[in-house]
Amino acid sequence: MTQYRIETDSLGDINVPAAALWGAQTQRALTLFQFDKERMPSELIVPYAILKKACALANQAQGHLDAQKTALIVRVCDEIIAGQHHDMFPLPVWISGSGTQYNMNVNEVIANRCSQLTHHPLGSATPVHPNDHVNKSQSTNDNFPSAMHMSVVIESYSKLIPSIRLLKDAFSAKVTLWKDIIKIGRTHMQDATPLTLGHEFSGFETMLKESLYRVDSALNEVYALPLGGTAVGTGLNTHAGFAEDAIGQIAELTGQPFIPASNTFALQGSHDALVQFSATLKTLAVALNKIANDIRILACGPRAGIAELILPANEPGSSIMPGKVNPTQCEALTMIALQVMANDTAVTLGGTSGALQMNAYKPLIIRNLLQSIRLLTHGMHSFRNHLLTGLKPDENRIKAHLNQSLMLVTALTPTLGYDKAAAIAHHAHTTGQTLKETALQMGITEHDFEKIVVPQNMLGPHE
């Protein structure tokens, strides 16, 4: 049977599991918000511990927190940063729109661990009080959005950006490897003029290069933190210089250029920087969806489709059709892309729903943002490792498609004019003849045809 201890908050007594480091307010939230088991993103835990450590150091530096309490808070925060006690953050996403219970969960865990380290009873708030000391100079209304910004920056630079860069580099390698493989292009899903497979994949490479730039640029707005604004942005119950000191500590601890918000009212009443960043993730998702779908189309077959690309045979593709290989990595990435687009819609709605001095949709916003970062990161890694690395061209198929295409007739247009070239293409298609056979019948000499209709010469402007 679970053993309990009694903790007390401003509403009275409540039973808390005896071994839990959380306290009364966390326990009330666990009781009140039971309709979903999805926890608040784990990516928030370390940024919040960094924030609490920075605040303790800033409070001590100006004589507002004594050395013993500061040292204890810093020690516990370092434990959390190192990966300890993460199971003590059990709250679901769907709690107060400000994240108050989550902030108190952090405060209570730190305070109770301080009690544990000094051999005081859990829940005694001795020698560290969750509100008076751990939460000193703060409100949920300024520290939760600050932790949101911190988590987005940290996860983007440690995971998302490296994943984009690795995928871009993998495409770059294919561009070089396949630069001389000439194939037929396609517009409107119909045959078009030639290009190389390297050309085609250079488009994908550049889409990722531009996405990398967009993500990096969008993060510039996320560096600003509203910490120090407390309840409504005025800084009530802080001291002069607190925000600068605490955020300076955060920047030093994370190695990221976090700065104080130029206007705390803006960043606490709205989350426009995060909405903008979500839109950037959506744009990346759009690019990845296009890339994955194009590869899926080019690999369709292998006998009855385009089949210019050969998928790595990672797994059996069917429970009934032996030997089938499916583009499952493409499917996974496209599903991820659609989910990120949907997440962006949720972030947009959350961002636009703030009222007066606080946006009360913070958990919704950060849950969807961090899920998008997580999905994109792992999706790109999987796509690169399990599909792109082993992807091969079927050069015989590519050559056959090139030679059969009627759109090579475009090379004759400057010599014959559009109408005569079109007549050759239409006649060849109707009769089933090759382009060359029809051209010779319609008065083009074999010498001229062989000289003009050369796919290698159709890959760029005329010299």
C-alpha cells in the first residue's frame, strides 16, 4: 500500500505520497486534472532547473538570498540538470493555462530535496521554502514563458539544427554522386525536358539549406526572455538589476545568447516569437513533405511505376504480397510533416487567444512546439539513415525513360518552330513511333536530328 505524508498549503491539508519530492500544490493538480496522462514535455525540466539556479544566484548576488539557501538550491538544480529526479515531475500538459502548477512542481521538488539533504522532513519547507526562496523574484507568468523560450532554443540547437544539417549534407553527397545521370524531368506529373538526377536532388538540398537559415533566423526572436516581469510585467517583488543578472546567468549556463525582453508586457501577454518559430517549423515540414513525396513517386514500381529510384529493402512490405518493398520511411516523414502542420495550427490558435496581461494557453503552445521539434529531429534522422543513405538510381530505367520521352522534341523548336515541333510530338505519340522516326518522316535529316536532339546539350542555356 502507498504510504502518505500530510502536506499543507493555503487551502489546507492534502495527502502526498511519502516518497514524492513534490508537494501539496502538485498533488492537488494531479487530483484535479486526470483526464489525460500525457505529461508536460520532459524538455522543460532542465531549462526550468537552469532558470531556478540562475535566479538563486542573482538573488544572492544582491544580498536577497543567503549563501546556505543559495548553495542548496544550486546543488539540487545541478542534480536535476544532470538527469536526477525527473520522475518527480508528473503533471499532465492540460493544467492551468499559465503553467502555475508546473512552476510549483519545480519549486516543491527543489525545496523538498533541500529538506532531504539537510535531514529535515519532506514538506517542512525547511531550510528552503518553495515560494519564498525557490520562487523568489519570480512569478509563473514570467518564468514559465522564459522556460518555454529556453527549451525551444536548447532543443533546436542541440537536436533540430544538427538533424537538418546532416540531412542537407546527405543530399549534397547525392548531388555530387549523381551529377552525370541524365533523366527526364516532369512537370504537371507529365514528361518534360531533361535534367540530371543531381539537379533534381540539388533542389532538395537547397530547400533544406534555406530551412536551416529560416530556423536559425527565427530563433533570434526567441532569445529574449520576460524573466523579471513577475505577475503582469511590472517587475513587482524583484530588485533592480535582477532580470539582467538572472538572464546573464542563464546565458552563461546554457551557452546561448539569451537577453532580457525589451518589453516584458509584450512577451507575457503574447507569444508572437513562438508563433513565428512554429511557422518556421511548418515551413520545414512543408519542404520535407515535398521531398519525401517526390522520392516516393520516383521510386514507385518496381515494374509498373516510374521506378527510377531503388528503395533500400529495410523490411517486408506486405503481410500478403511476398517480396514487396514499401516506402515506409517516406510515409513516416510525411505523417510527421502533417502533424507538425497541425501543431502549428494549435500554436497559432493558442497564440491568438491570450487576453490582457497574460496568455493562458502556454502548455498548449509549448507542448506542440516541442513535439514538432522532437518529431522533425527524429524523422529526419530516420529518413537519412534508413532511406537516403541506401537509396540508389536505376540507371537503365532512367535511360529508357529519357530515350522514350517525346519532350526531347523541345530541342527542335528553335530550328523548326513551335508548331512543327508540336506536330512531330503529337504524331509520334498517336502512332507509337519514336521521336526520331516521326521527325525523319516529316523531313528532318538524320544528321540534323542527331546533331540537335542531344540530351546532354539540353541541360542549360545555349552557349
